[in-house]
Amino acid sequence: MQLRRFEPESDAGALRRFLVRGDPEDYLLADLDAWTRVGRGWVGVDGDEWVAFGRLEELGRLEGWISAMRVDPGRQRSGLGKQLLGGLLADAASLGLQSLRAVIEDRNEPSRRLFGALGFHESIPLSLRQGLAVGTGSPSLRAARSSEVPTEVPYWAQLNSGLIDLLPGDGGGRFGTWHRSLASGWASEGKLFAAEELAVAVRPDWGTDPRTLWVVPVSGAPERLFPALGGLCQTLGHEAWLGFLPGAEEFRHRLDRSGSAAYPAWGAHVHLFEREVPRPAVAPGA
């Protein structure tokens, strides 16, 4: 297999055919045109045949995100996944990225083994959670004022990791280092909504069937925030909300009681994998 850069203008049709061949219900197909304009895609070809695809995205702060790794179903378990991931790691090294991350479903054991073999470790237990648009009489979330931009995110949202979903992200979450300028940017873009001691960032155009709001909790306990999210969905004309939330057992019980449930297609467990690249030593006096 040979790896080459994906060219959005000329390769979009071939990528669509490749994805359909592997899974006609692949979630990437729903918003493929917008998705391919983000990050650096890599195509694995064998002669004229596409056999693999993956994407690397720079997140800033020397952090990178690996996503959408796909291998032709007829060529799986033949080493192509390892070759593809190795190519993405080489690309990341060429960009000077120091931290790489990826989200992998619990049931995708081959990918979890592959990432582990190439230096990644499981860091944060996650769950892809969803809630419905329901009016509950809870505090109404509205567009946040500049004075309401939080300085930090609640411990339950980031599990003391210092990481947060970098909304808006095509294809869902991308975890990077939290800093206050993120929330300031969301507020200026009209994506940060707040009420008393509550704040959430949203991507309103993430899902279309059903019409789904992608959410990133920024402030407030889930017992108050989640019911308010149901009302925000109604206000914005959405049927449901969806987002990555803590997956540790004690948090899942708390989230269940707060009006959210695991996304059925992904189950209760999702894993955030990380790989840190050691900084090169600097010689004394250099």
C-alpha cells in the first residue's frame, strides 16, 4: 500500500465510494463535504484501488487529533491499519505535534489494540450521551454575555484532565487542552449559552436525522444543566442533544439520573487514547 495526501477537490467522490463500500451507513457520509475541508487526509492505495483512509487534524498548542481511520473490509487484519496509523504519526512528527489523541468505541477491540501497539494509552473513560428536547421549567439557557464566559470547566466534564471537547468539530468531538479563550470564541460566535451558574457550548448544525444539537458542558451541575439543555433544544428547533461526557461508573449513574442516556449505536463506553511525543533534549548552552 502507498500513502498519499487526500485532495478534497478531486478525491471527494472517490472517498464517498470508498466509505459506502465499507459501510453505507457510515456517519461521515452525512456531512462529508464539510468534513473533508478540515484537517489533513491520507489515502492508502494499492494500484488504482483505495484500501485505507485516515485524517490528522492540528488542534493548536502542538496537539493533534486522529480520526476516521478506515480500511477496506476485504483487506482488514492484513497490516494496513498499522501502516496507515504509522503514516499519520509520521505526518504528525513533520508538523512538530507533541500530543496526539483519538476516540475509539469500546467494541472496536482491533483499533484499541492497534493504537496501544503504537504507543497510545487509554486516558479518559467517556460515554457518548444523548438527551431529548423536553420542556421542564428549568432555567432557560440564552446567548451568553461576555461577563458570563467561564474561566474553567467543571471537574465532572473534564475529569480533572485539563481536556475538553473543542466545539465545533466536524464529525463530533475533538479533545484538546482547555483555555478560557475557547469559551470567549464560542461566545463571540453565538455558540455559548448561559443561565444562572450554567453554561454550555453548542454546535447547532451537527445532526439532521433527527435534528441534533452537539453540546459541550462548560459550567453547572448536570442535575440542572441537562434539563435546561432539553429546553434549549426546543428553543432552537432540535429534537435531541448529543455530546461526549464522562464514562466512569459513578458519573454514568449520575448522568442517568440527570436525564441523559448512552447513545445506542455506541454503547456506554468510549475511550480517549493519547500519545505523548517526548520533546527533544536541548544541549547545555544551545
